[in-house]
Amino acid sequence: DFATPRAVLTGHDFEITCAAICAELGLVISGSKEGPCLIHSMNGDLLRTLEGPERLKGPESCLRPKLIQASREGHCVIYYENGLFCVFSVNGRLQATMETDDKIR
């Protein structure tokens, strides 16, 4: 028996650096090295692009995501390399931001 992928997720132009699966909502959220985070259905359909707030640190503020976590309530928390946390709804709406100087792992 050979394992076959359930779906192929497309949309990133660079390597994937982080991902989270929310089985309760049927979503896969992924972030790439030099691009935005994307929300896909578990079937592979691209649903949303999560665009962060450029006004905080310029247009590069929401590049290089390091960590992603999704909740069954429909929230997605993304930590970016520059110390910025963003909370999004699964509809792609930015709900909150926070900056930190701490190194998060």
C-alpha cells in the first residue's frame, strides 16, 4: 500500500515555515518564508490570505511567520519573526496585534 496525499495545497511562492490544522473547522493555515499566511480547506481549496497591518512596522511587518496556532472557535494567532503577534478571524479579518521584544519559540 502506498500513502497518497488527501489534498495538495497551493498558493505559496516560497518554502512553508509553519502550519496549523484545525480539524474542527476543516481548515489548514500555513505561512511561508517571504509571504503571507494562507487559509485552505482540507480539500485543498484556497479560501483566504491573511494580510497583517502594514502601518505598524512597514510593508515587511507581516513577512516571515514563525508560529501559527488555530483555535476551534475560529481564531488564528500568528507570531512573526520581528516580534509581532497578530490575531485573525478565519474570515481573514485582523482582530488584534501586539509587539514583543522577547524571543518566542
